Amino acid sequence: MGERPNGIREAHAHILAHGRSMDMVQLADCKRAEDMLDAIAMATDGRSLVLAHGARPEAWETPGWPASSDLDRASGDAIVAAWCFDYHAMMVNSEALSRLGLDATSGDPPGGELGRTPDGELSGVLYESAAGQAWSKLEPKGVDPKALARAIDDLTHQGFQEVHDLKTQPGLGETLKEIGCQLSVTLYPLVQDLPEILKTHRDWRSDQIRLGGGKIFVDGTLNSRTAWMLHPFADGRPEHPSGMQLMSDAAIEDAIKLCVGEGLQLAAHAIGDAAVRAVLDAAERARAPRGSVRIEHAELIDEADVPRFAELGVIASVQPCHLLYDIEALRRACPARLDRVQPIRELIDSGLQPGRAILFGSDTPIVRPNPEDSILAATNRGRSDMALADGIAPSQAITEAEAWACFDADA
């Protein structure tokens, strides 16, 4: 049995979003579209804006979002925006579409998609940048110190001494300093925000708060079928049968060079095996120094690419706990590639040192930041009521000691 280290690291969190999510309508326990509609209907009483998160339409008894007309009936006159738990797809009602200026004549934004019904009308489901643009117009603006403090308190309660914040909002560093954050926090803003943050980070950096690097999004997610895959999804959308490439190869390489030039890391969101390969290829072309590139999620990795992490010195920042939530989606989306899902055993055996070159986190608020969830998933490859043999790629299981070592902040 492995022992929990004295100091543990949450290597992939969204701190402000975690704090904000505590005030949102919770949809994680919904098992059917009807449950979501009931939760929305209850929340609209006396409210003009309802924000929700945690929906898992892929895992519902009948997979799929509710009909737009049903959401409209449940929400009345309120504006409603409900995130899928992966924060890469969102469903909004007609009031929200009107506020956003979207209708059947609207085109898809770059890097995004407006979901449509068979007759061409908007379904209310927004994917990738379409969801992000909608959220930027609907969410509360600025960094809320109370929400940030709630998140820090919760992460401290979970036992973390160190947290990496991926997709850091401008102003977060200053607010962390103002609230007297006692956690060790490393920040990774989007690469496009990095030049502006570099101008101010000397004002807020400290022994507890530091700038780690920049972040990019190379693809989407499995649940939204927007992860960029080497092979088509078994049930992919016709417009994007193999998911979505959200950055060109040249742009990935440029982002690496920008961060390396500033003495920082590049953190690349890459879930599908094609996205993972694209980042590895870019790191190789850029001759990135060892440890200067980290791939976030890496949920599917082609067998040929596993040894390249150690060869190139690329860090694997993974979230085993996602297996507990993605089992149904994985089995439907890529049944012939399940052996390539989170090949943690192979990554360690290829030379990645737990806690240094392979890091564990949760991606909260995508899932809860309880490290025990990742320990379970990494060792059992499935939920607690499942035998190892019934999990996803059971040959990739690691020991409990190895799993805790991936959380070790002192490794």
C-alpha cells in the first residue's frame, strides 16, 4: 500500500472557476435530461440569470441534451446557461440566444460550432469557442475575491500544499496576493494574455505565487467529440468526424518558442491522440529544453508516441479521475482505442518519473478535487464498484505508491 506524501500538488486546477462553481446550479447528480430541467425550473424562481454546471449528457440514461423547447418551458423568462461538466460545451435557452444575438442565420465562430437541429434551427448547444464567447458575455466580470477565497479554502481542506492554475485570468495574481493566499500557486495564463501579465507579474509574485508559463488549447474534449483524434470517433458528428484541431502546427511551435524565450513552460491542452502527437512534434521541431513543455490531459496517446515524452523531456500532466466519469463516453466514442486511454503504466515504464515528469491533478471544477479519486482510477482503472478487469485498459494500472508519488509536491 502506498502512503500519502506529506505535501501534495494539484497539478491542474481552475481556481477561480472552482470558487464560482460553488454558487452555480449543480447538475452533476442528474441522471436524465428531465432531472436537469427540474433543477433549472427550481432555480429560475425569482432569478433573471441562471448559471449551471456539471451536466453529463453522455452518461444519462438516454444520452443527449434536452430539446431546446423543453429547456425554454423549464426556464420561463430567465436567461439560462448550463455547462457540460467538461466546460467545452454549453446549452443555453432561447432567451440567452436572443441576448447573445444568435439565430439560425448565424455562422460558426472560428474554433467553435453552433449546434443545430436537423431542420437547421439552433439547438441551443454551443461547442468550444462558441460556448466560450457566450460565457464571456453572461458570466460575472472580474476576479471575485470571495469566490477565490472559497476555492483556496476548499483546496487547502483537500490537503493540497501546491496548486497549478491553468488558464489563469488577468488579475488573478494580484487578487491572490490581496487575500493573503497561503497555498503555493503557480499560474498559467493563456498565451495571448502572457505579454500583458509579464508586465505586471513582478508586482504580485512572491514565495507563494509565481508565473509558471502560458497555456494553449490544441483540441476539445471527448464528451463533446471535439478531441482531435488520429481515427474518427465511432459516433462523431459529421462536421468533425475526428474532432477539432484548434491550433495549427505552426501556432503550437510559436507558442512553445514564446514561452521558452521568457524562461517559462508551455502547457498544452491536448486530449486526443492526434493533438498529443502535434504537441510532441512541435516540441521536437522547436528543440524545446527538457521540462519546458507539459501536455495537459493526454487522455489518449498512440503507442508510438509514448516513448517520445521521455525522449523529448515533455511532462505528462494527467487526470486519472476523469476515467470515473468518462467510461460511457469512451466506450461509445472510441471502442477500438480503449487500450490507448491514459497509458500511465507505459509512461512510467518508458522513463517518466512520478511527481516530476508525470503529474496528477483533477481539472476542478470539471470534477471534484479529491486526490483519492485519481488514486482509485489509476490503480483500478474504473469506479469503486468495478473489478479491475472491467475497467478501461486494465493493463495500464499502476500501484498505489506510484499514484501517490505523482501527487508528491517534493518529488
